[in-house]
Amino acid sequence: MSASKVADFCSAPWPVFTQPLTEEGTFQFLPWAQMGGATYDNINTEGAVEALATWKEIMDEKLASPDTLTNSQWNATATFNAGNAAMAISGPWEIDRMLADADFDWGVALLPVPEEGAERSSAMGDYNWAIFSSTKHPEEAFEVLEYFVSQDDTMFENYGQIPARSDIAIPPTGNALKDAALATFVEQLKYAQPRGPHPQWPKISKAIQDAIQATLTGQMDPQAALDQAAEKISSVPDR
């Protein structure tokens, strides 16, 4: 179902996605680019340009909130929960809040693919543990890391996060709506890709953020914006 059909079907005025000039902007857009055949170091593929053009069309047709360029994922979900948005893009950490705040029938779906049979994608949170080479207590540091990793099976129960490890099963909660939403997010996780990794990731992400903002504000067309991003990324050291 298209964004316009969703908006027409629902009493809410528009779908919600977020594109602030922060890492959240990259987090939201990169899966769409990846489903268009792009990678972070090959960001200006035809499919990625089409994805960004679609987002611009959604903005131009007023099918997305005017505050998309400054809104956060947290606020976007709050807009949805209040019944003021037809749909929102977010993650499993929002399930409990939706159960508490959304006073209407709702459900969760996989990110749509550009065409039937196309490769799916999603974004990983990418929380990483590390031990500095300069530490004077490597063994103790490793023990701390082992403890944190041992808590992966409690991530969803305590924080609404899904562990990336496929060997950890999340048991049913007993709430049918919550379990249905969780099942969709677990399925989506199968297609999730990391952002990077790269030691200069903030510079790469900033180039992508700038391209999105330049397009959605009408300063550049999608092709030119992503071409410029690709050029910036290619000049980032330690590629």
C-alpha cells in the first residue's frame, strides 16, 4: 500500500519518517538505499537515487509531516501513538510505548521493497564493546565484556532491544499484539545490515545526511546530492 493510500485509509493525515541532520537520518535512510543496491561506499546507485527521489515526492505531496527534517524517531512515534500520523518507521524499543499510548488498532510490517523479489534490508543499532590497547587491566576488562554479553538474552525484556545473535530466542510474552509485533521485528532483523563499520564513520554518515537534507529541502536533485555524497565519502581517509 502506498503512502497516499495509507493516509487516505486512516483518519490520520500523514505517514511519519524522520530525517534530521543527525545519525538518525542515516539510520532511517540507509536501508532504503541498500534495498536499491547501494552500500555506504557506493551510495549513488540508481536504486538509491530512486529511493531518495521517492522520499522527496512524499515531502512534496505533503504526505509526510513538515517537521520531518528536524523530528526525532522518539517524537515521530509519539505523533503516531497520538493518532496524528498514519504510520511511523521505528524499532522494537517502541512496542511497550505503543501498547500503552496508542488507543487504536495497530500492527507492524516489514520495510517495503522497491519491487517484488528485491533484497530486503534494515538498520542495526551497532552497539559495540571494545577494550583499549592501552588498558592496564585487560583481563578484568574482558571479564566485564563477558558479563555484558551474557546479558543479551535479557535485552528485549529489559530494554526492548533485540540481540543480533541468532542463537538467542526471545520467548513469547503472552501478549498477542506484542508478540505479533516482536515476530515482525525478529524477521526484519534477518535482513539487517550494520552502518559501516568504518573508523571514520561520522564523516561518512555526515555526507549521507547532507545529501538527504539537500534533496528534501530542494537545494539539489537526488542524483546530484548522492553524487556529491559519494565524492565526499571517497575522500575519507582509511577507507
